[in-house]
Amino acid sequence: MIITVPNKVLTTPAKTVEKIDKKIRQIIAQMKKDLLNKENPKGVGLAATQIGVSLRIFITKPTDDAPIDVFINPEIIAKSKEMVE
């Protein structure tokens, strides 16, 4: 189930994943299932908070043929002032 606004989990800072265990793998599997069950998952992503889980995990599927990429505890380490399309 996808969580929508207003829901506090969407505005609360997510917790760091400390250990990749069976529970984390189950959360990721559920996220993949939810993403693939959407009518048009092309170019979309899904964060764990969007399924009601306050953890720093998100997944993306940039194209129809692309595999799903999983990101755990992502950090922005650099940014550009340039805007790209």
C-alpha cells in the first residue's frame, strides 16, 4: 500500500539502516512488488517511507527494460549548480 499525504511518516526523517537482514530484504521485496504493480512504473522510484516504513531506502526503475536499483542509506556527496533535463 502506498502512503499519501497527509501522513507523518512522509515528513519525519527516516532512520539509517544498521544491518541488511531478513527484515530489510522483505521490505525491499515488498517495495519492488509495489513498484511493479503500478500501471506505469517507467522512470519512477519508491521510498520506504511511501510504504509506511521509516528507513533510508529507495528503489528506482528508470526505464521499462531496466532492472530495479536499490539504494540503502544514500547520501548526497556533491551537487551541481547546473540544471539538466
